[in-house]
Amino acid sequence: MRIAVFGAGGVGGYFGGRLAQAGEDIVFIARGDHLKALSAHGLRVDSVKGDFVVEPVQATDDPDHAGVVDVIIVGVKTWQVNDAAQAMRPMVGPETVVLPLQNGVETPAHLAAVLGNRHVLGGLCALVTLIVGPGHIRHIGLEPFVRLGELNNHVSERVRRLREAFVNAGVSAEIPSDIQVALWKKFLNIVPFGSLGAVSRAPIGVLMEVPETRKLMEQGMREIYELARTKNIALSEGIVDKAMAALSKIPAGGTSSLQRDIIAGKPSELDAWTGAVVRLGEEEGVATPLHSCLYSSLLPMELRARGQVEFQE
């Protein structure tokens, strides 16, 4: 398959690199120093699953140059999705399928609003990566996996083919029986962890050890659970207990990308994570007091990162 990876950072770089290793026809949509490094030296990935280099690499900053592709893997941050959707139009033909891998539950709808429902899948992934430098990614934790499916949960041939491509590349890939449940399950796991970590500046081990923050973590998950159930997302009744148990198994020093970005003064996915809980709660009439507090507390730092306010800590 001809596959475009739109956004060759930690997620797009890792999965695109694995697919290229397996012989898929991959073109990376990148820019700046990252693009220069990919074009000059290829893609280097240091991984707990085995280091590798992809060279040569097809890379461009011009979707017109890439042309129509079979699959577009969307690896940009959630706040870049709308602009990316517009930019990727030249790569979308009648049979092109778009797979988003962002954290959050709203990305498929944003892509579909621009590209049309029939082109868009639901998708999510898990792995912990860092960008070491231009063209150089480090995978430092978690067993990488991808979950993907049609938004109506029909197990289509195109979903089967894409899953098979990931599996052939050594990536665990599954087609959930309900992709919305899968998206919301991860949403419930990651959002309280991310925003509590960003507010407290503490890693997961501390958040789970201190009784007060552990209680807040559970409260945040229950707010998302109640919101999902109101939206007819069939999360299981024991999901909060399972999610809390799963977080307890993460290495004690673990942090989320949201926490790392906010601490570093970078634009983050705050609006698509915590902000989405608040927005969707207001739409559905579901109270989300903890997420409202966390979102309001973190918003000044987010606005500063985007150049909309100025202040010194």
C-alpha cells in the first residue's frame, strides 16, 4: 500500500518507520529540520523493541508532491488536526482511508467534517516516545499497539488490510468490536492522569501513592465514565477499577505528553483532553467539577504557550 504519514514525530515516526521496514511504500509529510534530516540521513529509531534505521526515506512538506495515497496515518497533535485535514486534501482519492492516532474522542469527527465520513476511521495507539533530535526518535516504553475500525463498526476489507500491514510490521493491531468504546476507554485512562500530573508536576507513582491525588484520579475517571454513559458509549461498569489498577502498573516516574508539554511551556492537547470533558459535559448536562477546575487551572499556562497572555512564574 502507498501510505502517507502526516506528522513524523514520535507516533508517526515510529509506526511509519516500522511499516517502511516491512516493505510498505511510505511517504512522510514533515517540515523544517525534521524534513531535512529525514531526506539527508533517513529515520533513526532507538527502541526497547530493537533499534533501526530507515534509509532512504521518502519525505516532503508538500502533499501535492506525495500525490493520492491509499492510507493517511495522522500523527500530528490534536490541535493541529483541522489544519492537517485541509492540507492533506491532495492526497485523498476516492478510495483513500484516513487513520487518526491522537488521544481524544473528537478527532474522527473533525477529520470527517473536512474530508467526509467515508474516508475516516477511528483509531488509537499506545507507546511512549521522545524526539531526540531531527530525524531521531526514541521509543522508551510500553508495548506499541494500534486499534482501528470503521466508525460504524463494520469490519471492512480496508480495515482488515490495514490491520494486516501493522501486524506484518511487528505491531500489535486489533479491530475492536466497538471503536467508540475503545476511544473512550483510553480517554478515561489518559485524561485525569495528564491533567493531574500537569497541575501537580508529579509523576504517576506519586499521584497513585498520595491518597488525596489518588482519590482525585478516581474522581476524574468517574466523571468521564458518567459522561460516556450519557452519550450511550457502552463502557463496562468495572472500567474505573480496571483503569486504576492499570495506572498502578506504570513505572513510577511515568508522565503524560500533556504534562511534559505544559511543563516545557509548549502548546499542549489540553483542549482536546480536559477541555473536551468540560465541553461535552456541558452539552450533555453532566457535571464535571474536577475537570472544570483542572482545565481552568491549566488554561493560563496553555494561553502563555500560545502567545496569548504573558506572565512570569
